[in-house]
Amino acid sequence: MPVASALAAAVLFTGGCSSAHGTSLSGDPSESATEVSEPPSPSPTPSLTPLYPTGASGCHDNTWWTAEESKDWVRLVIDTPKENYVDEGVSVVSLPGYNGPLCRKITVQVEFWKLVYGVADGADGERLSNGLRPSYYFDIRRVKRVELHTDGGVDQKIALPASLYATDRSPCEGALLSITVGKPLTSKELPKEVGVGGQVDVSGRATVDFRSRRVADYELSEPSAPQVCSPDGKPTADPADVPAPGSQPTDLYPTPESSFDLGDVFGTSAP
């Protein structure tokens, strides 16, 4: 049975060197000697301060890292589609000397989930965590999973599932990307509630509450028009003809053009 969400609800899971001062070999210069001034040396370009500097072995020792430390590193090296300015997809960015490489590789799961939204049907069903009834329910299924064993030594790219991120996908469909340290997510670790047009973080990204502390990063692509979807997730109308909930009409007048009569302004009437 479906589980409620902030405006939508999930249902079943399917799917240095030193230098010395030199001394003159010929003694002090004579009075007739011409002084030559050296041009100032250019200042060195400041470099990034390594967050994970390499040691004598050429790698950063992460032998005793906690799960939280591993998650922090994964957030640094992996770019989600909206963060990736080069091309679409998920990227593992290699910056040797800055983020390692690490001495021990970390297992990372990159999982893509398909969300199918439907309007909540009737007053029955589970309540949201805030006690309200959901506006939508959703079904969640895994579409693609890629397991990485990475130390940040080389660049890696993962393509998006084409159908899941297609521009002409159903207005009832959304996509959720999760990046998890360790094993794949289980149904008990998936979010129960996913908002539509709800809360966002400081970067403007929609927030999703996973029930797992292993999730290092995620990205939600919301459905374009869940308000036109039936309870089983099928579009029942053209989104262009059905305004989003809470939207205001754009027309200022009930007719395409307003009339303007000088007689109304000056109080005159026609003979």
C-alpha cells in the first residue's frame, strides 16, 4: 500500500628547500662600479590547500576512516547532473594531490530511481509525518545501479538513464538519484516522503529525507505536472490546460481587451 509524503508519498520498493646567503668572492665593489637592479620576481600562484594530502606512499591514508569521513570525501569528488557543468551525467572528479588519491578504495553505489506520482484518491490512506493528508502518492523503482570502487585517482563518468531523464517523459514521472557509501540501498532506507514544490536547501535543491545515514548525496528531478495525474499515475489532461495547485490566473480582464470610453471619464453622454 502507498506510504505518504510531504506532497507526495512513496509506496512499495521495487525494484621546502632552504638556501644560504652568498658572499662576494672579489671583496666589496669599487666606487666606480655600476649598480644593476634586478627586476622583482613574480609572486608564485597560490595553490589549493589539499583537503586530503598524500603522504610518502603517494596516497592519503584512510585506513581508519569512519562512515561519516567517507561520505564527506565522496561529496567532494562526485558531481551530480546539476552540479556537472561539463556534460550530463554523474562524474567522479580526480584532483591528485588535493583529494588524494586514497590508499584504500571506497565502495560507492550510484542508483537511479523512477518515481511515478498519482493524485491522492479520497480521504483514506496514511497520514504524512506532519499529520496532514498527502496530495500525492508515488511508486518508486530502481532503474539503474552502478557500483564504483574509487580512490579518486582517475576521472569516471556515469551516463544518465535516457528514458528516465527524457525531455518528453510523462508529466507524472520524476527521477531520484542517490549516491551511497557501501552496499545498495534497501527498501527500509528509501524515503517515505518526497515533496513536490516543497522545501529546498541553500543551493535551491529540493530536499529529500532518506532513512539512511549512508547516503552521501542525492538529486531529485520532480514530475512536471502531478496535478493532472490519476491515482494510478496516468496523465488525464494536458498540463497546459490545468493550472498547478495554488497558481493564480494571469488575465487581468474577463475579455481579451478592456474598453475605454471618454464619456465614462468626463460624465458626458452621446446625443
